[in-house]
Amino acid sequence: MATELLPIGILVSGRGSNMLAIADAIAAGQVPACIKVVISDRPGAPALAAARQRGIEVMTLSRKQYPSRAAFETALAAALKDKGVELVVLAGFMRLLSQTFLDQFPQRVINIHPALLPAFPGLDAQRQAWEYGVKFSGCSVHFVDEGVDTGPIIAQAVVPVLDTDIPETLAERILAEEHRLYPQVIKWLAEGRVEVRGRRVFIRA
Ligand code: GRF
């Protein structure tokens, strides 16, 4: 019996390499999901052109178009619902989302962060880790809550920090792991194997 495809919406603000990795994994038949829409809050985001090239529907919703954050988020949630989106995937989306927005997609908004949370949340995480001098960093996929990279962690991948690294080379190796881990987590969610108990998340066999 064919598994039903999980309808996802991807929110971006920039480059879009994670969005493309997810699109590739879906196209390769590795993830039972379908991308209903890619939405950017920045009109010039390279991710938009990349998605369009793949024939993925794109939209731009700029915060400036709306009188308030609440109005922006209402429009964002409406656009996602209108496309039938059931999982909201943040991939380099540079905005925090309010509880009002999150309540409309309970345990259905995920993010990827380029560090081993709870270490080095926020911007420029790879540089933060390199400057701190940690020997291992990596990436984390987590459910989104109102905080900055604070929601329950679904999965992490570890990347060693080499003596020869500079922040850019470390970021590059972490990014390769992001491209592997994010589709994997979406697969687990699409298969209904992810169970949340408080802050702890379990992947059923
Ligand atoms: C990634 O490093 C991701 O971990 C972080 O933002 C970056 C987005 O890169 N949240 P891209 O737009 O997916 O290439």
C-alpha cells in the first residue's frame, strides 16, 4: 500500500540549500511528502528562484506589506492552510513565530539550526562554536516554539571541529549534514513515527 504524501510548506529567507535538499530527497522517492509551497519573507531570496526552477509554487509575503506582526502571521497561516500544508518546515527563515501562529500547526512546525543545541542558539552559530573552541559541533532539527532555537529536539548530527577549520569550512561540513538530516526527519514525521513527551522526542521503530 502506498504511503500518503505529507503536504509540507517551506519557509525561507535566503539561499535555500536545505529547501533544495528536501526537494531532491522527495524527488528521489526517499521522503513520502510533497512540497505544496515555498514562501519567502524576502522578495529577493535566491531560494525563490531555485524553487521556481524546480516547478515548485512560490510566494512572497513580506512583513512590510502588513500593519503588524499579527497581520503578517495571519496571512502566512492562511496561505499555508490554503495550500493544504500540514507540516511547516523552516529552512533559513529569519523570523520568530508567535504562539498564536504556532497554535494553528501544533507540533507541526520544525526548524534546523547549525549547532548542537542548546549550545550556540541564534545567528552565526558555526562561528560561535568555532570561537568558543568546541571540538564537536553539528546541527539540530527541533520543533519550533516561541523562543530562539529552544523547542524540543528531534534529531542531531555531530560534526568534528578540525584544527585546520575556519568558520566557513566548519559551516560547509555542517551544511552537508543538514542536507542529510532534515529530509530524514521529515521522512520520520511523514511516516508518523515521531512521538513527543514533554521536551523529549522519540522516533518509533
Ligand atoms: C542553515 O545553516 C540553517 O541551519 C539555518 O539557516 C541556514 C539556511 O541555509 N537555519 P539555506 O538557506 O538552507 O541554504
